[in-house]
Amino acid sequence: MARMDVIDYQIFGSEMQYVEIELDPAEAAVAEAGGMMYMENGIEMETVFGDGSQQKSGFTGALLGAGKRLLTGESLFMTIFINRGSGKKKISFAAPYPGKIVPMDLKELGGQMICQKDAFLCAAKGVSVGIAFQKKLGVGLFGGEGFIMQKLEGDGLAFIHAGGTLAEKNLAPGEMIRVDTGCIVALQPSVTYDIEYIGKIKSALFSGEGFFYATLQGPGKIWLQSLPLSRLASRLYSAMPGIGRGREEGSLLGGLGGLLDGDN
Amino acid sequence: MERFEVLSFGPGIRPHGERTPIRIAPEGVVLRPGEPTEETLPFEALRVTAGGFDHNQIALTWTKGEGIWSLILSDPRAKEIFLTTAPPSLAPQLAQWRKRTSRVQRGMRLGGILLALLLLLPLLLGLALWWKSDVLAEWAVHRISYASEAQFGNLLFEQARLDLTLLPEGETTKMVQEIGNRFAKEAPYPFQWHVAEDPTINAFAIPGGHVVVFTGLIEAADSAEEVAGVLAHEAEHVLQRHSLKGMVHQLGWRVVVALLIGEWGGGSVGEAAAQLQVLKFGRDQESEADLKALALLKKAEIDPKGMITFFSRLSKEEGVPIPLLSTHPPSADRAEAIRAEIKRLGPWKAKPLPYDWNQIKKKLAE
């Protein structure tokens, strides 16, 4: 595991947040290309191919990492921000849509987190952003998150972002919670993620909840979002003059339509 | 004895799990080995389930007091040791665990294959077509009736005619029609023979029976028998439905290309007609037309030597490539094959064609 940088941070705003990170000299943070809002003089930006966690892996390694990033819907490049000045410098990253930014201490969480793709905002240098492939066909198709999620690995601090208000829940061993598809933001790898048929054909058709729930079974910690971006987008879309109703979220066709994409 | 660090969950400890060192011993799972809080969980007290994001972790659950505790084995080495050291009393649960994980794995493999198939389908289709294209084209062509082929040919000819200056009825056209009709006696098509004014040495056939000979070809010929050889050859292209096969072939490719690229290049009749003149027959088709043409010549009692002399003379002329030959097999092989076929068919008595060749040439030169 690469060396982690310890970073201090502060989150500003309520519904449309940004996180300000304080970098000590020679400390660095990685972020999704395009997420930076402002940085103080002395911080230098460096764009790397792949996810920047392994600096010595060579060309093929970088290419492989970059390919994985394409799968998760990220851009091919990541940006590293290094404080080359003397003294502490601040840099901030903004969330791309209304929602909350959640800090995650990966060290405390057991070194690994799985989150919705596109959820990653920024992290201390050394955190690697990989893919977690959904191994259950049904979950991939109907679970609301698609086949591909992001896997954050390392011992540092990572920031993820999701829509609406975020609910943080701790599941005891064996405790199970049913979640609307598309509302899962992040989970510990110890949590079992599955789907459950809604039960009655009448509810499946008319309840508006789709055909399946996502189920999460503990032990472990999970984060849920109150407003998946796709839901917001579909409301905005259907409210747009001249376009009419957009695609219904969580429907059978929607799941099939975005075969690889899932809900979000 | 190997030690692992795993996440354990339970009441009173951090809800997202606490990193706990464990050791898997013959008597059970030892928590925090060597520490003052060391604790041994006998195998009998453990419940084994499959779980985790990948559905392949071993979740061990036990009760202590009122609370339910669990720890998660996700390290492959730890799982292996646990599976091998667990006593037979746990066997049913382990079998259950294996069943669940392997089911997920099987499902994933199946899903992967399905997905790959779905994505590769157009490619596979293309490959199949490339491999079996001739057979497929033949099969499709068989399904087209002679009547509709002739209809289609008329349509194509109407289009092609716009680019051609047809020679008005006269001695030359009469000769071409007369010779041609000798080959068309048993044909399922109403053959039509045309002469077009064009200095290139070429002739082409349209599905359904339209054959066009260029004046350049007649001028280059030394006798009516030589023209007859070419006409028989073109007639065979029609009778063997070579251009139709070529078109079906090409159409099939278009479908595949459209599937692969998602685009359908405009496929109008006009475009098809424009392609007709450049439509290249395969070498096999050319040889087939050659050999079958000889049978036609035999039936019509026309001397086949004209065919050999015409092609071999043309191929000797260096310089400008002659369109009629550019797509044809090497002429030496070709003449050889023709001679062999004549031998096979057995020589036949030929009546000389009743045309004054010099007269016809003179007429053309005017």
C-alpha cells in the first residue's frame, strides 16, 4: 500500500456543498478531473493517467487502471494536487449536484469501501479508486447500481458525494434493510447486497417502486441517498416544456435499457 | 499458526467493525490471540453464512449474552484455513456456504457469457456471413423467382440505360441479337441483347437477361465467332445468376455493416445499377461462365475457337488494361481450362456464322 497523506478538511454549505482541504507542505490530494473549485497559491496540479495511487506500476499498469476508470464512468485522467509551497495551503472541491459530501476514513472502515460509481469526489493521495464488479446478474440488472461500482481502497481519508440527504446506517450482524433501487451510495464490503422481488404483481405495477427492492444485510455500515440524481433528472426532464414525461425510474424497462449503467 | 486481521461486529464496539486479530486453531477461532482479552470461540458455537458484496465471504456469527456478534473472513487464505480446519459438525453449514458461493459464481459466468454474446452478436453474424457467405447468398438467390428477377433486371437496365448510348437497330444489333438468341432458346428468361456505343472492350450482363456489348469489343473482334464466345460467356453469367448472387452477397454485407456500425448506406436501385458495371465476379464465377459457355456454343453449333483466340489475343496486347479481362483469371490458365473442357465435351461440328465480318466492321467505323 502506498503511503497515505493525512489531511485536514472542512465541509461548507448545506445542500450544495464543497469541501475545503488543508494540505501541509508536500502533502497531496487526488481528485476526479474537473472537481476542483479553488486552490491557494503554492499548490501545483499534476494530471496523471490512471488513478494515481501506484506511481511505479509502469505503462501497462497505468493503461489498465485507466481502462478500469473508463468502465466506472470516470474520465481517463485524475488530478493530483500537491502543496509545493511552504506552510499550509487550502484547496477545495465542489459537489457537482445538490447533495451531501461525506468524509470516509478508510482506515477506520477496514481499508475498503464500495460506492456508487461517480460518487468519488476526492481523497488523500494513496487512496486507490478501482472497480467493484457486481457478481450477481439480478443485482446488476435490477439492483439500481448497475454492474460496476467504485471500490475505494487505502488507509486515508476519502470524500464521496451523493444526491439529497445522506442517511448513515449501521447494520448489526444479520440485520436487513430494504432500500429503493438507486438509493444506495456506499457500503462496507462485509454488507451483503442483494435484491428481493416486491412480492405482489399489483404493487410491482402500480406502487411506483419498481419490481425489486435492494436489500442490504449487515454487519456493516451503509450510506443511503434520499435523492438519486436520475430521479431528480427525470423530474426536471418531465417538467421541461415541450418534452413531456421522461423515463420512469426503477422500471423494468429502465433496468434493461441501461443494462450496464443501472439507475444512476 | 497464521494470524489474520478481520473486521468483527457486535454490540458495544464500533458499528462499522473493529479490526481484530484472529487465529484459526483446531479447537476454534481464537480472537486477539496472545492478548489479555484472548477469547476462543468453539466451532460448535459458530453459525456460518455466505455474504458480503461479492457473496463469497465467510460470515461467522455467534451469540454472547444478549448480543449477536459476527466476524467476516474475506482473505482467501483465511477462508481456506477455516474450511480445512472446521470439524465435521460444521460440514452441513459449509456445504451450504459452498453451494451459495458457487451459485453466484455460476450465475456470474453465465451472465458474462450472455452479455458477451449480446455485445458480440453483430460481430459473430459478420463472421458467419464471411465464412458461409457463398452458401447463404446461394440459398437466398434460390428463393427469388425468375419472374421477379427479370422484373428487377428490367429496373436495373432502365437505370443503366441512362449512362449508355445504345446503337440503333441495324446490322450489328441484328447480328448480336441473332447470335444471342441461339443461346437463349431454353433459358427461363426473356433474353435481350443490346449494343452500346463505347470504345472500351467490354460487355456486361444484368440479372434477368439483359446483355450489353460495347462497340469497342466488336471492333476488337476478328470474327463473329469471337463475339459469340463473349456472348455465351455473358449469357452464362445471367443463367448462373452470378450478378444476383453478387448483389445478395453485397446486400447481406450491408446488413452486417449496418448492424456493426449502425448505419445504412443509401441503397437505391440507381446505386445498385451504378455498381453493376464495376461489380466484379469472382474468379470461380468467371471460370464457371467460361466452361458452361462452351456447352452453349456446342448446342448452338458454333466454333469455340473464337473464344480462345479472342481472349488470348486481347491478353497479349500490352498497355491499357482491358476491362473485360481485368477481373478475369490469367488467360494462359483460362485458355488451358477451355481447351480441356472442349476435349471433355467432345469436339463438335460447327457451322460458320453467316455474317460478313468486314461489312459489319465497316458499318461500325462509320
